Amino acid sequence: MKTIGITGGTGFVGKHLTKLLTSKGYKVVIFTRSTGRQASGLVSYTKWDPKMRVCESSEMHELDGIIHLAGEAIAEKRLTESRKKEIIESRINSTEFLLDQLEKYAPNCKTFIAASATGFYGPDRAGAAPFEEDAQPFTDFLAETCKQWEDATSKASARYRTAIIRIGIVLGKEGGAFPKLSQPVSFGIMPILGSGSQMVSWIDVDDLAKMFLFTIENESIKGIYNGVAPTPVSHEELMKTIAQAKGGWKLPIPVPAFVLKVMVGEMSEEVLKSCTASAKRITKAGFVFDFPDIAATIQHCYA
């Protein structure tokens, strides 16, 4: 039985990933700042607080691989300068601290898989093809955060088989973008942000968990892969698909860019940004999506 560690394992993606791994017979060690969690079945917990430089090492010697998801959520608060600092430090410092602890206490660990985001690419370039993994980073805050995050992760490649998944917009019933997008639809309102033409590179949360499992189980997987479905859609198409799945009449309400900026500040730039990322590299490696189109994913979210 292999043992996989997960930082950020109590979050939305982490919970789905834990469920999938244990269903396949893996033992999972969740690194968490929460105390008092009791081991159950194939899942155990270890104290983890990189900000305080705390990591219980008792279970680390069992690790065969680790999936690093931890980091402050970007969309939860306004992007003030202090918030930006927290976001960057939570990713870079936690990665560096984790690598230090693995080197000291996890001699059997062979695989290091980390999250990043499609924000690395910035907005679509006019007339250009979808972003592939060899594209250059953009120059805004989110792109610079992703670049620094990936640079910290790349140091793992000296000791471990290392892979990075650049995650798009994650859709699932219990978290990610879907609850916020679908909430007004439940009241008969279909908000269209900005022009609605901005492209959304998305992925079903269960396909994302499956992608991490695929990366764990295939030793040929190294380097960077886009964690997106093969069929990106416009924001307007996404909202119409949610409305159709919900059923009933929905009133389209345009939300101009300037209104959105007043509501959420600098984060409005991320919401309105069109980013089309390619899934070619991961599919060429042999990964098969269970939810490759948006209609099936939204039905899955409502199921």
C-alpha cells in the first residue's frame, strides 16, 4: 500500500482527491493546521503550519509521494497589498518549508506534485492559439505569483519526480466557482459579467482529482501540465448552461466592468480576463476526462 501526503487536504479539491485516493487503496496523510482531527480508515492527519515553521514528522517517513495544494485562497478577499503578500508567501514559503521537511524526514518519498494556476498565462492574445505549457508568463500579479510558486516547486526536481498542474476554474457542487455562479440563477437571475465573451478554462473537480491520481501513478509524467478540460467556453455560455440545467425562466442581467470593479476591486480583472488554456499535453499523455464538456459537468454539479 502506498502512502500519499496532501497539503491543503481539508479544502475543496483536497477532499475530492482524498476520497479518490482512498477508494483506490492508498493511505493518505493530510497536512493541516487544524488540531484534534482523528485518523479514520486510510486517512490520518499531521500538524502542519508553515507560517509557524511547525510540521509533525512522525508520519512523514511513510510517504511515497506528496501533493502540494496549500495556499491562501485568492478570490476570498480584496487584493490589497498586504493580501497580495500573504498570497505569495503562503505559496513560496510553504513550498520551501515542505521541501526542507521532506528532505529531513521522508527518505522514501519519490514524487512531488504541486498545484499552480492558469493565471500564469494572463489574458488571451488576439489571434493566438490556446496557451500551452511552454508559453511565457504574463506580468500581472497572478502570473507573477504562479511563476514564483513554480520556481519554488522546480527545486524539488533535484530529488523527486516533479510535476506541476496549472489549474483552471474548478467546478463542483460543494466549492470552487460553481456555488457563486449558480446562486443568483436559483433566484431567476442570470448575471453576465462584462461582455460575457471572455473565455473560461474550467475543469470538473472529480476530473482534477483523477488528474492528480494519474500523475501519481504514471512515472513518465514530469514537468508542467494544464489542469483544464478540453472544451473551454465563454462566460456567457457557462452561465446559460447553468441556467438551462436549473430550469425555468432566467432574466439575463449584464454586470458592466466598472460595476464589478467597484464590487470586488482588482479581482475584477481576473474575473473579466479571457484565458484559453490547452489540454493537449495531458490528453496526449493518456489522460481521459470523465466530464469533457460543460453541459455534463454542470449536470454533475447539480446531481
